[in-house]
Amino acid sequence: MRRKVLTIDTMNANVKKVEYAVRGPIVIRAVQLERCLEEGVKKPFDEVIKANIGDAQAMGQQPITFFRQVLALCTYPDLLESHKFPDDAKDRARRILQACGGHSLGSYTACAGVARDHNAGAVFKERRDGGISCDPDNIYLTTGASDGIVTMLKLLTAGEGRTRTGVMISIPQYPLYSAALAELGAVQINYYLNEEKCWSLDITELQRSHLAAKQLCNPRVLCIINPGNPTGQVQSRQCIEDVIRFAAKEHLFLMADEVYQDNVYAEGCAFHSFKKVLFEMGPEFSYIVQLTSFHTTSKCYMGECGLRGGYMEVINVDPEVKAQLTKLVSVRLCPPVPGQVVMAVSVQPPQPGEPSHAQFIKERTATLNDLAQKAKLTEDILNMVPGIRCNPVQGAMYSFPRITLPDRAVKEAKAKGQEPDMFYCMKLLDETGICLVPGSGFGQKDGTYHFRMTILPPADKLKILLSKVQEFHVRFLEQYSASA
Ligand SMILES: Cc1ncc(COP(=O)(O)O)c(C=O)c1O
């Protein structure tokens, strides 16, 4: 018999190294438990509450009406005759359709995105970045931010052995980064965020990790997530300046993942875009530092994860490289056009005086206020539990509390070949139906344990979730601290 061409031994070895905790074994188990409940199997809980993934609308966040109206009109233009839609939504839909091949959303767009979206992106950036100009040719529409991040990492990865591209990523990290680096065979360089200082980024730690990595590879890229996932911190302006100075000095390409830019809750914190800070630091930096920033429809008040919209802006990248980038994205034809529509509309939402403005502001404010309250609630309740310590959730959609695990639990987990926080989260899931992600899936300092939970469940469910975690943790400590 002929052997199969594709087997686990012959497949791409880099793919086997890829891990993605957010949808890992915990979630597989959660789905099994949901099925058991549906089939009437008795469990110590009535429902599985998922707080493992930043999927806002799956957790009840409402879409913005204006965005959906424009999308509906673009998808089914007969609705342009309907009186149920406001004029500004109709105008916007007509303009978008005008820019689509055959005036239809079903046609491919230019590979970097439908032309009008380019302009919309540019307008938004200029507004957000305090009037700093934006060249529409620097904007590439993407299939969510993930696509843009992977595309840029592809462009940047080169060399062999000691000359192989090294990419600096924060630990804890969002596992898209480690997964993409594993797939591309790039070298992952870890720099650790400072948990004691609210998960802030220390330049001395960047220096340490960069210096150590230089012995092994060619560090060329520095990735920053701000506001942070999984750690929920918001970087200060000073810190961003320091990072830019460091990138300039060490000749690093900056990748700024700014997908949570509207998700800032804590008093005294504000979002500063890397681009704005870079340009305000003057030509000494703004002419030389290469930067790409990423945005998405999936986060902020939009929460339109399933539409797969996003864009990136590349700064100080040579025209020849942009031509290569355009070629690379052209191979995949174009990002989903509904996602492009929502991205375009969200960067240029209804303006004062337009019919939909008041409702847009009301809906956006309600969503962001609700998230801010849940961020505080999460921090407050978790910090009441002995053995759990949670930094303020300054932004994004997650808390990443540290959990103390008794030695006996750690030993039992290791005997089972499990990470101790995986052991903890599995037990939590089996006993309470709460689905969280172990900190080990994001990376953490050796000997420390965490879990990541989203703040997305509706407030009543979030309270139930937090009180179940509280009870479980106390029980867990009792069970494993008692002498055997
Ligand atoms: C920091 C960060 N970057 C990028 C992404 C990718 O999002 P998407 O591809 O849906 O835009 C996520 C998703 O959770 C994220 O948290």
C-alpha cells in the first residue's frame, strides 16, 4: 500500500509548533460540557459561562445601528427605497456601492481595500492623530487585525541561523504573535511586562531582552499591544516615547497593535497612538522610525468580530516595499467587503448635525460605559478573594489576575503533565461551568500562575461568574492546603 503524502510526520513542522490557548483544550472541554447539559446529563451547574475569548457580540454587546443599516443597504440595495433607513445611512451606502465593481458588495475590491475606505481611513487617522496627515496609500484594509499582523511579520522575517529575524513580544502576550512566529520560523524574543507596576513596560527590560537575543538572532521587530491583551494596561505617553527612542536606537521596526484604542476605562489613562507620539517627537524620529499600526472592527465599541474588518497603516516604508506588500495581499484578492464597509464607517462615523449622530453617540457611550463598569467590578471582586491579586483593568477587555496555587496542587498538576494553571482552570470548568484561559497560554514569569478572563459577559452573568470563581478558589485552597 502506498503511504499517504500528508501525515503527521510529513506535514509542515512549523505548523505543529503553533499553539493558540484562547481556543485550546479548555474550550474543547467547555463545548463538550455544553453538549452534556443539552443532552440532560446532570452537572453541578446549569450553564457554561464562557469568558475565554474577546468576542463581544457573542456575549450580548449590541451592534451599532448605523453600521448595520449601512451594511444592510449595501448588501440589499432595494432597501434604499425604504423609509425605515435614515438619509445619512443611505448616502453612505450609495457612496460605498459607487466604489464597488458593478456597484455590488459581491465583487472583489482593490486588494488594499475599496478606494473610498482608503480615504475614510485617512480622514479618521488625521482626526485621531491630531491633524497629522495620513497618506491613503499607506492604508491597507485587512481581514481583521490578525491578517495584517501576520502579513507584516511575513515581510519582516528573513535570514538563517544567527541572522534569522527576531521579533520582540511582550510576555504575557496575545498568542497570535507566538503562533505566527512559530509558523514563520522567526525567533520569538520575550520581554516581560512588570506585574508589580500594573503590567507596565520597563525600558530596562526591553534592553535586557534585546541584548540577550542578539547572541541568537537578528532582532529587527518590536511588537507592542496597547491597550494590552491579556493584561489590560494602558501605556503612558512617556512610555510610548521611550519605546520609540529605543526602537530608533536599536534599529527596530515597530508594530503597534492598537485594536483596543477606544477601550480605555481607568481614570488618568488615555490612549495615545504611536503615530501621533512619533510625529510629535519631531523629524529626528518621525523621519526614521518605521512603524505599522493595526486596527480592527472586532474590538472597541464595534465588537464586529465576525465581519473580519481591519486595516493597517505603514509609516516610513519605502515604495518598493509597499509594492511587495501590495503584491502579497493581492494574492488573496481582497479582505471581506462587508468587513471593509464596517471599518470604513467606523473610522468615519456619523458627524454632528447628521440624522444618525445622536443615536450613534448614545449607543457607543452605553457600550463603553458598560465595559468600564464591568472592568471595575471584575477588579474589585477578584481582589476580595484571598490568593487572587488583580491589577486594575485600565483598558481592553480582560483581567489577568495572579493566583496563588498551593504546592500540592502544583505537584499534582505536574504529575499529570499539565501546567498548574491549566489544572486549575480545568477543575474550575468541571466544577462550576466557568470557562477561563490559563495564564500559561499567554506566557508568564516562571513560578507565577494566572488566568485570563474577559469582562464581556452581561453584568448579571459576570457577577455570577465572579462569585463562582471566588467560591471555587477558596475551596481549591482549602482542598490543596490541607495536609494529605
Ligand atoms: C491584541 C489583539 N490583536 C489582534 C487581535 C485580532 O483581532 P481581529 O483579527 O479579530 O481583528 C486580537 C483579538 O483578540 C487582539 O486581542
